[in-house]
Amino acid sequence: MAKDFKFRTCPETGLKVHSQADALIKANAVVAVVFLAIGGLFGLLVALTRWPAVHMLDAELFYLALTAHGADVLVFWIIFFEVAVLYFASAILLNARIVLPKIAWLGFILMLVGALMANVAVLQGESSVMFTSYVPMKAAPHFYLGLILFAVGALLAVGIFFGTILTAKKEKTYEGSLPLVTFGALTAAIIAVYTILSGAIILVPTFLWSLDLIPHIDSLTYKLIWWGFGHSSQQINVATHVSIWYATAALLLGAKPLSEKVSRGAFLLYILFLQLASAHHLLVEPGVSSSWKIFNTSYALYLAVLGSLIHGLSVPGAIEAAQRKRGFNKGVFEWLRKAPWGNPAFSSMFLSLVLFGFLGGISGVTMGNEQINLIIHNTIYVPGHFHATVVAGTTLAFMGITYLVVPLIFQREIVMKGLARWQPYLFGLGAAGISLFMMGAGTIGIARRHWDITFSDAPLTVDVPGTAFMMMGLNGVFAIMATIGGAIYVVVVVASILFGAKRDEAACKANPVVTAGGGEAVASYGAEEEHPNLSGTIVLVTLLFVTFVLYYYVNWKFLSEVWPLS
Amino acid sequence: MALTSPEKRIWWNEPLSKIELTWIVIAFLWGLTMFGTMVYWHFTGEQNLSNEAYRIRPEVFAERTEAQAEKYKVREEGDTGIPVVKPPAGSDVYMLARRYEFWPILELEKDKQYRLHLSSMDVQHGFSLQPTNINLQIHPGYEMVLTVKPNKTGEYSVVCNEYCGVAHHAMVGRIYVVDSKK
Ligand code: HEM
Ligand SMILES: [Cu+2]
Ligand SMILES: [Cu+2]
């Protein structure tokens, strides 16, 4: 090594932690949480406005708040947190130093400046174009510039991640292949490169167009490339939260993947196939051929879906196997009943897994069908679907791992443990509720991004079914629950960082957060001849499969009832 | 475990458990089934989106829509006097989207086919036909043509479900479907 780098040794896991990795993870995670707080508040305002009996904001503010909500939570919260995860999965898990920390900090600053700039643009009111900013609707130039700066910063972070892994390999800070979690993060980072480049290809010309330097941007081309960015970034989220599922199961229960080969193969499927699936955002656009749509949504999407279905068995399977080895071997579900449900890191992780699969996964694949999309496109079903994936799935998983990051990286005890214990349930149930009720309202045709389902300002009347009003009201109720859950998360995390007791070595010994043997694997099969008993997991995946098939064909039935068209 | 390097250096030769293998096969076959269902529906289903579309200048599309409205107008409706247009069954019908209206109102006959032409004059709009629930994206500069066959009489609303500006939520149109006898 050229220089002396400052390392500490984690008393719980024995990992060597580079001080720069510590600092970068802290900075990115804290900023992420701030954007979650801001964006979440906008989400509440949006949901309360869409609750017909409350109808809180006026129209202009509603569209402003909706734009800010989408950008702050989907882009800024998620990606700042992901950058923290990348540094964790590279430097910390590999015992390595962060290469070029100065560049990493430059990336952080660019991201922060970009995010603030975009927020200012939105709050000034001239950029209420939604985070998708479909042309030819025009936002202020600094809206696009902010997004571009943010993307450049994120690209630098991804570069540092690759550099750190390569240096770790060269300096032999780890032996053998990358750990599975790092491998998952690596897939996320590879997809991120593709994603950010797509974003640049479309946002740079759009920025120039907003300055009148380019006369015209084709609206269909914009959408095609924009979703190369917008959809692939969802794949980054999935790869990251699946990695977090594996990491949490390993840290808390010593769970080991059933088979390294299968889990890694499933991650590879994400890299190979998801990029093309941006097609499912163009299923009802003019001038896109059916064969292109079918190819891209099925060949490409279903192989990526296959990846997720595989994780859907291997993650609970790994947990079941580990729990059974620990002695919770009675019946089909003792392993699950006796899981640490009072530990918010675990409950978040498992709720995230279940809600992502049952609500987000099934709805996404169903509406991604070429024809079924006709009855769902741009209805509020769509936000219903992605609040199941990106809120109940990704956000909840990120919240869960925070309960481990605070003690291990910030080296602080979690305060208000009693509140923290309930947080994942409040947030998870709230998120599940908004997902379900938005999907319900969407199934009867209620539009997304819409201020007034009474159509009181419209020149013609519209008959909206009473059930839609009820569902939008219930959506509001669950939105309040999700917000309370989200607020508790923010308060607990901030308070723990500021006021939590410092965790020195003695505290770590007395009150470990990493269970059993410092995270040693308690089970190891795949390598063993004996096959683990996975009866509980089999019941779970069977249930998922049956729900999936039934729900899928129910939607074909709905489709068959609309006007014939060809 | 997942946080450390695989115990076996040659992890890619580890045996696969039967349970995992079975699940992979089931999941893969399910993907094939969903793929097959989409293709099958193209041959047997009645709801498939045409791929017919043209590039068109907004003015040209507006001219065609206005010509049709002039020719087949049967009455006016609403405070702003929106024409209700009833083109002959089987013909080409035009509806344009612009901030913040779908124009004109159409009157169609039940169980008759029409070639419906849609385009936008300004930004993107969403064509959401309710309560039957058909949702299409309308772009400026592109003309989408699809064959529709209304299967129930009644009053249908066209709601804009792509955000298009401050009065997006007031952007509605209408299509009447009437019995062919009268
Ligand atoms: C307190 C929690 C939250 C509540 C109550 C909430 C509620 C809502 C509601 C009601 C909508 C509007 C649907 C519409 O009118 O089209 C919406 C849109 C959206 N939400 Fe959330 N949400 C929450 C958290 C999140 C989180 C954590 C994320 C991302 C990680 C997220 C991402 C989005 C996105 C991307 C949109 C779409 C914006 C658009 O259409 O441009 N939400 N949310
Ligand atoms: Cu519109
Ligand atoms: Cu609109």
C-alpha cells in the first residue's frame, strides 16, 4: 500500500473498516434519509389531495407536490441510499479501502447540488412536469441540469465502487470469489452504468432544448430512451434490495444461500434481460409493433422475472434452513414463527420480501402484458403497483438495513427501541394499503396524476363510481399510516445518530446486533449431500404461484369485456 | 454465507437442490405460458391494439377532424357548444386531443366498426375511455388508427390520464353509443 490508511476493526464482525468508507456511507445515508423525509411529506400531501373528502392542495400545488414527491423519493432517496450500499458492499465487506476518496466526495457533492437544484426548480413552480418530464412539456433548464449533475455524481460513485473492488482484488484483501451480497451490488452497479448513460443520452439534449439550442425532441423517442433510464433504475433497486435481503438474513440469522450458483445466476439474469423491458412503458403508444412489444416484454422481461422468482425461493429458503439448524424445526412454520419479529431489521426485511413478491411482482408482470396494459395504462393502478415494489419492497428493505447500519457504521445504539419495533409494521401495512387501494381504484379506471375525480371544472360531466371515492379515501387513511411509520423511521434514525449511546467494544459484546458467532454461517448445504427441509418455503412459493396464476387470468377476463378493438 | 466469499472456491460446481431446480423449471414454464397467452390472444382475442400509426402534422390532423365535424354534425352540447358528430357506420372517425379538450363529441352505433383516428395538437395526452376502460397514449405528431366496435350503448367519457398541464383534470371528452335502429 502506498499510504497508511486509517482502518478500524469492527468488534462484531471482525471486518476492517476504512475511515473514508465509514464517512462516505454516513454522508450518503443521512442525505438519503433527509430526502425521504421531504419526499414522504409531499407524498402525504398528494394522497390527502386525492382523498376526495379532504382534497387538500389546489391544483397547481398538487402537480408541483407530485413532481417533487416522485423526484425526491424515487430518485434522490433511493439513489443516495444505494450509493451508501455500494460503498458498504465493496469497501467494508471486502476489508478494503475506498480508492480515490476525493472523487467519491466529488460525486457526493455533485449529487447533492443536483438534487437541490432540481428541488429548487420544482418549488419555483415552473417545472411541474412530473419526474418523467415527457416532452414537449417543458421544465426550467435548471430542472434538467440538476438531474444531469445528479447523474454524473452517481456515475462517479459507481466508478469508485468498481475501482474499490478491483483494488481489493489486487491488494488481496479477500480470498476467492466476491461475497454474494457484493456480487448483487455489482450487478446493480453494472445496470447503473447502462441506466445513467441512457439518462444522459436523453436528458442532455432535453436540457439544450429547454435553452432553445435544439429545436425539437421527438416525444416517442424521448419516452423510449427515458424509460431505458427510468425502468433500468428500477432494476438497480431490485438488485440492491435483494442483496439487502441476503445481507440481513446473513447478519441476523447466519443464513447462507441455498446455492451460490443459483443465487448468482439469478442476479445475472437481471443484467442480461431487464434493460430491454423498458418496452412495457410503451405498450399503448402509437407506432410500436406488437412483435417488438411481445419480444421485449416476454423474452426479456420474463427471464428477469425468473431471476426474481428464484430469489423468492432462495431468500426464505436460506432463512428456513438456517432457522431449522438453530433448532426451530417443528412443523412447517416454527422457523418463521420463532423468527426475530421484534427486531425491526428482520421484520422490515421479511415484510419487504413478502409485499414485493405478492403485491408488486404479481401486479407488475400482469400489467406488463401487451394486451392487459390496455386496461391499466396510466390509471392509478400504476402507482399502486410501484408503491408495492419501490415503497413496500425497496424502501422498507432500506429502512430495515438502517437498523444495522446505525450500530455497525455510526456505532450508536438505536434509541426509542419500542417505537422502532413497530415502525416496519406501520410503514409496511400503510404501504401495502396505499398499493392495494390505488390498484383497486385503477382497476375501475381512475386516472393517475389527476387532481379532481369529481371533474367539477370540466365542461362535461363524468360518472365516477362510488367505490372509487371510497377507495381513494381508504388510500388516504393508509397514506397517513405509512407517513407515521416513515416519520418514526426518520426520527429514530436521526435521534440515534445524534443521541444514541456510543457503541464501544464492551457495548458490542454486551448487546450484539449481529447474531450468533459473529455472523458465521450456521448452515452449509449445497456443499452438503443432505438436502435441507424447506417445507415452509415450499408452502410460501406455492401460495405465491397460485395467486399469481389466478390474478393473471382474472385480468384477461376483465380485458375480454371491454370494447373489441383491433 | 452471503457476506463472505463462498466457502467452496469452485461454487459453480455445487450440486443443485431438487427443490430449487423444480422451482426454476416451474417459473420458466410459467414465463413461457404468459408469452404464449399474449400470442394466442392475437389470434383469438378481440382486444388487440392495432399497430397502425402515421406521422402527421397537427394542422393536417386538425383539418381532417374539422372537415368530418362539419359534414356529420348532428347537434351541439355543453356550455361551449361542442359539436356532436355522427359519421356513418364503418367509416373513419377523428378525435383530436389538445389542452384541455377531446374534440369533437362522437356518436357511434352499437356493434358497428369504426376506424378511430387519434392525435394530439400540443403535448402528450392520455385517452382513457370510461367506463369500458380502454387506455391509450396520444402523442403530438403521431396519428394512431384503431378499429373499435362498441359493444354496449350508453354515454362514455374520455378522461385525459396523462398529465398535460394545470387544467389536465378538466380535460374530458365524450362518446355516445346508440342502437343502430334509430
Ligand atoms: C408516505 C409514503 C407515501 C405516500 C403516502 C405516497 C403516496 C403517493 C400518491 C398518492 C401518489 C400519487 C398518485 C397519482 O396521483 O398519480 C404517489 C406517486 C408517486 N410515488 Fe408515492 N407515496 C409514498 C412514498 C413513496 C416512496 C417512498 C416512493 C419511492 C421510493 C414513492 C414514489 C412515487 C412515485 C415515483 C410517484 C409517481 C409520481 C408521478 O406520477 O409522477 N412514493 N405517491
Ligand atoms: Cu390531456
Ligand atoms: Cu391531461
